[in-house]
Amino acid sequence: MSELHQTVTTGFETRFGRAPTGLWSAPGRVNLIGEHTDYNDGFVFPFAIDRRTVVALGLCADRLIRVASSFADDTVELSLDDLTPDNLDGWSAYPLGVAWALGRFGADLAVVPGFEVFIDSDVPIGAGLSSSAAIESAVAVALNDVWQLGLDRRVLARVGQLAENRAVGAPTGIMDQSASLLGRADAAVFLDCRSLDAEVIPLGFDAAGLELLIIDTRVSHAHSTGGYASRRASCEAGAGLMGVPSLRDLGVDDLGRARELLDDETFRRVRHVVTENQRVLDTVRTLREQGPLAIGALLDASHVSMRDDFEISVPELDLAVETARAAGAIGARMTGGGFGGAAIALTPNALIPAVTAAVTAAFAARGFGTPDLFVVRAADGAGREQD
């Protein structure tokens, strides 16, 4: 049993005085490319990572839900009869929101039993690696099993998205949950966020001698605050003024007309999404035709677009990207919602120490806080760990 599994099991037994029914886990994710395209019905290309959230869960004879975790001292208790988004707040809104959202996708919350759950994770919080989707996905697969709902992974992704949108109040798309639930080792999930069609695409990083280095700036961000919501509003306004249902319906050839119709800020928001969609398609094609060593320029262009057009970067992210590239990474970009969090650098494995040292030194020279740098690998998605 891994250390994380042992911690979760012990935590459950300590809080609830019994052994859990089982353990389930779900990974965080890193988005290789395709940022802020998901809620615009566009394309994304994330992969599940080898950092996971693990939940220990057991059914109860009563109608109560009790939720505890390693990162909070309190145990939150709520009746299934009172389970509505308006009654949820704080960290427990993530797991409790999933239970509520399952009721919107077929679970009869009037008859299912209550449950107790203990949560622990080694997915960094606030780094843009979707610790929230890892919690949602782990709880979703656990309840899908113990409540015998029979929902498939794509439906569970929609469950997690609904929980985050309604219970947590973050207007996010479906990318994070899809990656956490559909991921496979050494592969990424090419997801069409309109149709929800997903294809697992081999990355080939190992064969090419590449590693994906995460540079966690430790600058915190919060999706439910104004920056994310305002970008989404700009995208919706731009689509409306362009006369299309969503920005997915625009191509690069439409940008000339968009420049004429839109104010400068809205145009730049639209241009990011339109060109980012194209970069996702180009990345998938390039991986298939030339392999991962050829995608660096697309990662670089994505960062420039997020920095200048979508304006969601911060100085720490820009420094991380610039320094990693100068030290030998073949491509780098910020990842996640922005306004902090992490950058990624696709790096030859022999240069990982040099890039790590260069970024650390650059942050110190600028007076920034010490970043956390670590390698992640594409991993399998959510599932049951053991009986």
C-alpha cells in the first residue's frame, strides 16, 4: 500500500471509527495546449498526471453524508435531504457538489444511502494542475460504484463540471474532469468540447527522451474570482457580435472581420481562442506526423497568445517560460486558468537539472518566491484502487 493510500485509510478509520468500503483515486491534469477553449466549445489536449487524489469511502445506514480530509480539521455533515448548491461552501463543496450533481444525472437522491468519505491528495493546490477536478472525479467514480449507477466516464465528467459550476461557483469547462477520467499512460486526451468526442493520442515523450517539467510559481489563483469570469464574458460577447453560437464557429480566416467589428480588447480575447483552437489541431497533427520534438513552437506561441491577447499571465509565469526556453526546453507555456499557477516546459531529460537550476536562480534574482519544479508523466485516469 502506498503512503498516500495508507494516509487515507488511517484518516478514514480515525475520523469515522471503521474501515472504508474501498479506495478510489483520480489524477490531476496538465493541459499540454488548448487554454480557455473548452468553454468556447473548442478543442483541448490535456493529459492526466502521476499526482493523484485518493478517497476512502464507506456507505452509511442513515441519510447523512460526512466528509473529511487531510487538509481541513473539520468534518462536514449534511443530510442528503438538504443537499443543494445553496447549502454548500468551502472545500467540502467539491465532494458534496458531486453527490448533488449525480442526482441531476440519474441518481435518485431520495433513496440512495448516505456515505462517509476521507480525502487526501498529492496534487498541488493552486498550481493549475486541477486539484479540484481530481477531487470531483475521485468522488464521482467512488459514488458511481457504491451507488451502482452505471454511468460512463463522459457522463461523470459532466457531473464534475456541473458540481464545479453550480456548487463551487467556478464557470469552468469540461476539460479538467475529462482528462482526469479518460487519461491513459504516455498519452493525452484530444477532446472536442462541443461534441465531447475524445480520442487518446500517444505522446511519445519517453521514446523521444523528453520530460514535462512543471514550474509551480506558487502564485495563487482562484477561478471563481473575477479574472476568469470576465474572460468568459468577453468570449461570449465576441461570439454574439460575430453572429455565431460560440467562438468554436470562427476560424483564423474570420479574424479580419472580427477586427473590424469588435473593440480592441474583445478582439484580442477572440483572437486568442480562435488561434488556440488551431494550435491544438496543429499539435495533434504534428505529433502524428513528426513526433513530440516538433511541437515546441506551438507551445511557445500559445504562451505569447495568453500573455498578450488573453492577458492571463503574470510576471512569474513569463519569467519561468523565458528562462526554461533559454536553458534548453524545446517549448514552454503557462498552463491552467491563469493569474498564477504553473508553467510547463517540454525538456530533454538530460537538461532537466539545468533548466531547474536556471529557473530557480532567475526567480531569486528577481526577488520572487522560490518556485517548485517537478517532472510529471502522463498517467491513467480515475478508478478504484483496491477492495
